[in-house]
Amino acid sequence: MQSTRKQKPVFSGVLKYFPDAIMEVARCSWMGNQQHHEDKPLHWDRNKSNDHLDALARHLIQAGEIDNDGVRHSAKVAWRALANLQLELERAEQDNIVTNSKTKTQRNL
């Protein structure tokens, strides 16, 4: 069986498939940072907006159009989808850590 690392081909399985789309999502990130934190380095302010699926749906309604800030609504859909997925994965990992910790504690009793 291949190693887990080989089963996650970031370059050949994502970046090479969608180079222009990834660049546009990166531009979306930069534009959002300029809008909300022009004076700070590029970062994801996780406190700024947590309604990723609602925002994704609002942008999806306008897919194919350019938003007032010059960013494609489809890029904002992709950004929101990635944000939602990232948070899901982090929650799952945290749940796994908590579950494993409880299991170990119960075995030690």
C-alpha cells in the first residue's frame, strides 16, 4: 500500500489540474485581506465570518459574474468551500483526539 503522503498529490492532483482557478482563489484571499486588514499581513481572520455555507450559496447564485470588488463570485464560492472543508477537517481531527483520549482514559480505569 502506498504511503498516506502519496495518496494526497497536492501538486499533481490539484495544482496541475486547476492552476488558474487556484490563482484566482489566492487573489480572492488577498483581496479579502485588503478589504478587512489592509494594514496586516495576509491571514485568515476566522472571527470575521463563520457562515461559510450561507455565503457560498449567496455567491453561487451570482456564479459567472464579477462582484463589486472585482473578484469573481465563483472564486468566492471556492474560497468558502475550502474554508468550510478546512473547518470540518479540523473539527473531525479534534473530535478524534478527544475520542481517543477518552478511550485511553477508560482503558486505564
